[in-house]
Amino acid sequence: MASIPVDPPHAGNFDAAAWLTAWTEGGGIYFLAGGNLHLCRARPLDPAATANLSRLKSRMHRAGGGPAIAELLTRHRNGDVM
């Protein structure tokens, strides 16, 4: 599981909605608790699915996408995004 602070500025070109879709379709689980985005993996996953989630997580970290994902989830929670 990764815990990602939502305070740092995020990259404007990161597509949080597409990333969340790919993450969940690949067996990933996420939740926003307080000021942290938590990422984990469903168990058991085959090696290919595990490698795919690792690539997705690395891409998100490199792009600084944690805050964008947290912002999207907060907006969903508040009813601002459908």
C-alpha cells in the first residue's frame, strides 16, 4: 500500500480519471482518507497484473498525479463530478 500526500502541486497533464479506471480495472484498490490517497492491490493477482499495477503506480508518481487523483475523488465525494 502507498500513502501519497495530497498537498504538493500536481502536473496539469495527468489524467486522474483515466488513471483511476486503469488502476481499478487492473485489480487496484484506492481510497481517500483525510489528506492521504491510499493505493493497494487486490489479492491474489497474477504476475502480469502485478507488473501492470507497478507500472501504473510508477507513472503516477513520476507525473506527480497523487494530488490530481485526490482532487478528483474529493470532487466526486462532494458531488461536483459525475
